[in-house]
Amino acid sequence: MAATPQQIDDFLAQTHVAVVGVSTDQSKFGWIVYQNLKRRGYQVFAVNPRYTECHGERCYPSVADLPIVPGLVVLVVPPAVSERLMPELAAAGVKRVWLQPGAESPAAIAAAEAAGLQVIHSACIMMA
């Protein structure tokens, strides 16, 4: 089911956002989404277990390691990783997950819903 305008507005009204799948490669979508959200005024946390920093910015190994619970988590990872992360995100207190194109699959969407997460998929956050 497509996200409603009210749901998109609610997701975009969050001030603290975590981007899971941030890359040190500035041409990769994880870094582009991260930078786009920062330019739009969000407090953005980089999350990727492979890095401790990305271009001089701190990078956290998981959402559970963040200093606060973000109001929104944006996933820019393969669908199998998205699916695996849903219970962890719910356990960390996350309520909203945005699955970027390429991070979504029917199984990942079902896992988000099963974990009690609100989920947006089939839409790019940079176009919202």
C-alpha cells in the first residue's frame, strides 16, 4: 500500500534521522541520501558497522548505538539486510522506517510490519 500524504508528512516532520547504509564512497546512494537530509536541516546520524567515520563525520555501528532514538530510520541497504534489521530497529525504540528503492522487498516490508514499525516504501525520500 502506498504511503498517504499524512504519513509522509509525519515521517518528514521528524528532526532526528538515522541513515543505515552510509558509504565512504560519495557516489553511493547511502552517502547522497545522508548529505541530502543534512542539507535539508535534519540532524542525521550515519550508521554502518564497517566504518567509525565517513568523511570526517562519526559513523555508528548500529541504530542501538546512537545517542538518541531517531524519529526516522532510512535504510539504504540490500533487501535481505533490511529484513534482518527490522526486529533490531523495533527493539531500539524506532517507530518509523523508510525503505529506499533497492532496500525494499515484500519480505522486508512484512518484517517491518511484523515488528510493529510504520514503513514507507516504493518512494525515494529525496523526492518527498
